[in-house]
Amino acid sequence: MSHEDVREMISAFALDALGPAEIRRVEAHLRECEECRQELEALREVTAVLARGVAPVAPPAALRGQVASITRARPQGRRAAESPRWALAGLAVAAALIVVLGTVDLRLSQRLATLTTRVETQEQVLALLSSPSARTAVLSGSVTASVRLVYDPARARGALVVSDLRDPGSGLVYQLWLITGKSPQAAGVFRPAPGQPMIVPVIADFRRYQIVAVTVERGPLGAQLPTSTPILVGNI
Ligand SMILES: [Zn+2]
């Protein structure tokens, strides 16, 4: 299997979505190709963040029993249980069931809204990852954090996947920039909750930019142009 063939399948491999024969062929190539090994490592960190991001928004305990009794009928293999896709499918089912069960409790419906939004965002990232034209940019700099931009230049869609990034400080936000030459374009602000991974959707024509960067700016809206040195930078 050629490098190009593997490059197109590697996100499916990272998501555990290939058949046994394909897995063996990809593994054979990985043993010989450092570039594909690095790409796989980056994708695996992203999928690990996705899996962690799902956990804190599990349905409330009272509903869990009802949901579980219905979802038990679903196919449950070892692979199915481990796959992020299945985890998300399970959450989507749980979210749908809460609606079907007709619960009107306000707190519950708020949780459901949060849950649905997170599932949708994570599904978008999974859809990104499973696109053959998807790319990953690793951001690094003066802070310790795992921050990656997953983007699909062909579809102008991307997401910043953030974990282990500390609070920016009172009244401050992190701001994302896409940079071509010397002109930075604001691409969104975010504040990670302590200990929580975060996914920030980004819609842009990524083919126009060479650099992605993060600065600390005044909240809640951020700045029109960066006012400080980026704390994280990556190449697109
Ligand atoms: Zn390769």
C-alpha cells in the first residue's frame, strides 16, 4: 500500500474504523514510514480528547437506568465499546431518548441542550477526521498544553482541540488567529474550563493561511489585532 493510500486511510485507522485486512496493510506501512506514524500519533491524541470530552456530560443517574435498558439491545462488542464513534452514537441515542421519555424537568432539558451541542461538535470533529483531505497542525509555544488544529482545506472547516490549557486569568480570553504573511485574521475566542478538554469550531479558507496562533487578550470579545506575543504557534 502506497504512502498516499495510507495517508487517506490513517484517520479511519485512528478511529478504529477499518477492516482487519486494511488494518494489517496500514500497520505494515506504519513500520516503515515515520511521517505516517507522526500523523497517527497526532490523530490519536485528538480522538483521546474527544473520548474524554464525552464523559463529563453523561445523562443524569436517574435516566441512566432507563437508557441502559433500551440501549442494551444494541450490539456490544469489545471494539464497539472502545470506539469513539460508538461512544458518540450512544450519547446521541441517550439524548434522543431523553426527548422521547418526555422529561420536562428544566435542569434536565438544559443538560440535554449542553449534551446535544457537545455531541454535535464532536461529531463534526469526527467527520473532519474521517475526511481524506483532513490535516492536523500541532501548536506549541511558551505554555504546556495539548492544542491541535484539525482542518479540512477542501471544505473550509476545522476545529481547535484543546486540552490541559490553564485558565487565561481573570477577565482574559484565549484568541485564535489565522495568519497569512503579516496580516492576522481573528478566528474566535475561548476559555477552557479547568481540567476540561475543549473543542472550538473554526470556519475559514485554510488554503489562504500559513500560520495558526493563540494569544491572550481582554475578554469577553478579544481584540481586532493581536496585542501580545502568541503563546502557541503552529504551521498550516
Ligand atoms: Zn507514509
